[in-house]
Amino acid sequence: MSRTNAFARLALAVLVCAAAPITGRCESPGLAFSPLEYPQSIAIAEFVNRASDAIRERGEAVFAEMNTEGPWFNKKTGQYVFVYDSNLTTVVNAGFPEMRGRRVGAEDPRKFFACSQLLSGARSEIWAHAEWRDAVTKQQGCKSAFLRLAAAPSGARYIVGSGALNLPIERRFIE
């Protein structure tokens, strides 16, 4: 698939998701989600699932570990987990520590919409996509992030996520 064709398909997926406030759904009616096919996407989903499990088991105590280099932040590969509280304030982000304490808001409408879908109970997990500038290469690309809702033993709810630039387009992204 050419890069242009891949971007066109992803643009269609974003338009379908942009209509979600009207239709109440981001996926195509009557279709179950396809399984992930590409190793990068599978690895991101597994990473987020492990982080969600850690929050469910250890609660907020795991945040200090998640905010440092280690299993939740690989400085060499750039993979990191981020966590938002139910007010959409960043509580974990070792990759970009300056983001901690900042709230996701109207300046990032796609991420805000995806998070609101999780917090409203409409979804328990979602893939979000946005145009993004790579911090190292400064090249513009498409960032795809997998977000999942996790409840801590305290009862607090958190959105856990991780992503990557220029993932292969999964069928699941455009359904």
C-alpha cells in the first residue's frame, strides 16, 4: 500500500470518528473489530494492557515507577506509557515529563474525544490517530495511540496509553 493511499484510508477513519458525536459510534455499524495484524500494533496493545493491569493491581503506587526509565519507559526505543486521570490531567509520562500536570483539552480534539468515549463508558479501549511531529527527527507523521480505561483499587479511573508514529494501517483503524 502506498503512503498516500495509507494516509487517505486513515483520513477516512478520522472522518468516521469525527462523526461519532452525531452517530454516537466510531466504528462502522454491524461490524465487530478485526484482530490486530501487525507486530508493532500488537506490541503497543500488549504494553498498554500490562500497564493497565499494573494500575488495577497496584494502584497509584505504580505511577512513580512508570515515570522513570525502566519497564514503562525505554529511552533507547522511545516507547513509554502515559496515564491521564478522570479529569484528563497527565499523571504519568516519562517520555515527556513536562506534560505531567497538563490537561488534555480542546487544543487536541481527537484525543479529547477518544478519552471522553472511555470515561463515558461508551468504550473500554480505543485507537486514536493524529498528525504528530517526531521529537527526534522533527518529521511530521501519523501517530496512532492505543488507549484503555483502568480502575485502581482506590476506585479512581485512569486512561492508559502508548503509541507510535507511522504504524501500518490496521483494518481495525478504519472499521
